[in-house]
Amino acid sequence: MNWWERSLTNLFLEGLNSIVQSVKSAARGFRNIAYFKTRIFLRLRNSTSQSRDS
């Protein structure tokens, strides 16, 4: 209904969640939450720079 009323979707959040889940899956668990956050930020930076270049 949000799409029809306001033209909004949760596409951005679904994409962000997908990236976080892939980092989490590839790591098989993190012992340090700061390292986990760093990996997510690096992955987001790499994914956005690739989309801008193409």
C-alpha cells in the first residue's frame, strides 16, 4: 500500500540487510563487534563505488 499512496518501498533497507547478512555469513562469526562494523562499512563502500563507476 505504501507504494500506491506515497511511492515508497523498503528496497534500500532490503539491500543493506543483504550486504550485512553476506558479511556475517562469510565471517562465520565475529568476536569483536568493532571489526564486524568495519567489515560492513568497507563492504558498503566497495558496493557503492562499483555502482557509481559502471
